[in-house]
Amino acid sequence: MREIDKALPKDQRILLAAEDVFSRRGYVQATLDEIIALADTGKGTVYKYFGNKDNLFYTLVAGKINPFLERLWAVVESQKTTPEKIRDYMLELLPFLQDNKDLYRILWYEVSGNQRGFHPIILNDGSWEMSSLYGDTLPEAEYQRLCRYRDLIKEQVQCLIAIIKEAMESGFMKLGQPTITAHHLFGGVTMSVLHYVGQPDFTDEELADLIVDRFLYGHAAK
């Protein structure tokens, strides 16, 4: 359990406490009471700033992801080559996932509907629709709740789609399905980082170089 500087503004204390409690407890088991106690504030203050537990968690993860997205779009808009862009993308993605592994797992599994069998269907235009493995339906408010968490992940993939689409249009990569290609690369890297336990065998730079090489040039011995 972390120590929270009581001199900080109340909303900052609540977010720091929320990060600690959510990371240790997960979304479902985390309680506002524990967050409030750690932040040394009142329940009314939490409701004033964040409304409820869901909005508190969303504010927490969005506050981390939005600056990350700005860096990813900067990579997309750079004038670098395709290998350089993919490498720079990975040099943003890898440390972000490692630094926020606990929160990202919660985002990916608990609050995005996976645990209840809801998952995104990726359409040809790159848009997503929420679908159910078991035929269950959701009230509109809950559907929108899941979509806003999915959108935080979706935009990260859209950056990679843009890089791959540009590479295909320029002739650097074979023409194909940039949306599917990007989802495969993003999903494979993300799941590997989230499930890896132990000390990494590579630095971020070495791993980024390996990903770029295998993704663009394959695994066959030259």
C-alpha cells in the first residue's frame, strides 16, 4: 500500500489511492471505502469529483492513456520510414504496458466485458461493434459503458492501422487487410506483455527491433 501525500489536492489523492487499490484488488473487489480511507478524504468528495466507482476508474485509466495516445499519433504523423514508425510505436507501447500492467489488465478483461462474454466484432471499415458469445443483451447504458472502455483500446490500434495502411499504399508492404494485420500485431504484443512474468530478457529497444524484424521479414532463416 502506497503512502499518499496529504498536501496534494483531494482529487489527486483520490486518483493515487484508486490506482493503488484497483491495482491490488481488481475492479470488482476494489471498494470506494478503501480508496477513501487511503486518500484520507470523504465519500462525498469522491462523488463530487468522480460520481461513482466506474467514473473514477475511467478517469484514472483515461488520464494515463490519453497522453500515451498523443505520443502514438505523433509517431503516425512523423516523416519516418515504416520500420522506424513501427519501432517507435513499440517503444511507446512496451513501456506503457509494463508500467501500467495491472490497470491495463483490468481495462482489458474486467470492465470491457470479457468476463461476461462480451467482445468486439471488427468490421471491414475498422469500426467495432460489441457482441455477446452467449446471446445476452445489455441495457443501453451498460452497452455505452463497455464501448467507452473499448474505445480507449481501439484508438491505440487505429494508430497502428494508419502506419500499416500507409505502408501498403506506398508499396512497402504487400496489399492486404491493414485492420486485421494491425489487430494481430497489437494483440500479440499486448497479450505477451500482460501475461509475461519475470525479468525481461531484452531491453525495450532490443524487443522493439525483434518485433519489427519478425513482423516485416518473418521467422524464416535467411
